[in-house]
Amino acid sequence: MPTIHSRLFYIHDPMCSWCYAFSRSWTALQKDLPKDIQVVYLVGGLAPDTTEPMPPATQKMVQQAWQRIEQTVAGVQLNWDFWSRNTPMRSTYPACRAVLAARKQRAEAAPEMVRAIQTAYYQNAQNPSLPETLQACAAEIGLDMAVFSDDLTSTEIESELQHEMQLARSMNVHSYPSLRLVHKDFMFPIAVDYLNHRTMLDAINRHIREVGAI
């Protein structure tokens, strides 16, 4: 195992449309990262718990974001049937808890759960604000369903969600996706590039060299 000298924090929300748009570039970046950089996922918590329908103005705002994504990020197409098949709710905390509950069972299940939620939402027009959708995602990636169900509503997972959201705020993160490189005693924001992962890789390597030159 390589010695870890740096950590790259990926602050995200599994229901964030721009995080979904970033997934291809993010996967490419992770493949090319130096082996001594540890990737750390943090859920930022985009929208708190509610069972109220999403107000029309909010629906319009989210739909405009979908349009911008399809216009600016090549190859990303969203399933607009979501809006006619579901009662949208502005609630992403349940999906965030699902990612944390998945990670509790096995570390590598966190990114698997993110992908499962994004596929359910953006490709299959399902609603990840609902527990039944999250249960289906958990089954899809092979989690213990009884344990997952208990963890999803546990005080332990809620405490972890609050901790990660606070940590994200302490890094001055207010939008998703965001990247923060921590190298030695320094922290650097890395500008997200949806189209070319090499700009992010170059920035990461440059910051590491700069710290080494101090």
C-alpha cells in the first residue's frame, strides 16, 4: 500500500444534478491521480428532509439546471420523465444517509450507492427522496437489507451526516460538486472541470509541487 501524503476531498450530494454531470470527469481524474493521494467522499447535504411537494418555482429552477447540463456537458442526457412520473420533493438528506449507511457496511459501497442513486434518478426517472427507491438501490449493490433499513434511520448515521455537512462548511464549500486538496498543512480548492479532468490533475500536481518548494 502506498504511503498517503495528501487527501482529495470530493464534496457532493448524490441527488445533485451537477454531481451527476461531473461523474465521467471525476472517474477519469481518480484513475490518473498519484497513488499517494487518498480520495475522501463527503456528503454536503443539499436539501433537508421534507415530504412536501417541490414548489413550482423550485421545479423550474432544477429543470433549468438540467437544461444547462445537457447543453454544456457533452454526452449527458437526463430522463425528463421524472417530472411526469413522480411528485418531486426537495429532499436529498435521505439519499445522503443512504450513502453513509452503505459505507458503514463496506467502504467501497459508498461510491456504488452514489452511482445507483444517480442511475435511479437521472436514467430511470425514480425518486431517491423516497425510502423505497433507496432500498432498491441498496439491494442492487448487494447490501444487507435489514441492516441498511435500520441504519438509514439511526442516530449514528444522522450524527455522521451532520458531521460531514459541518466539515464541508468548514472547508468553505457552498456548492456541489466541490474538490478540496489537503496536502501537509495546506488546503487548496480545485476548480471542477466537467469536460477535461486533466485541468484538475494539473492543478493538484502544481499545488503539491508548490508546497514541496516551501
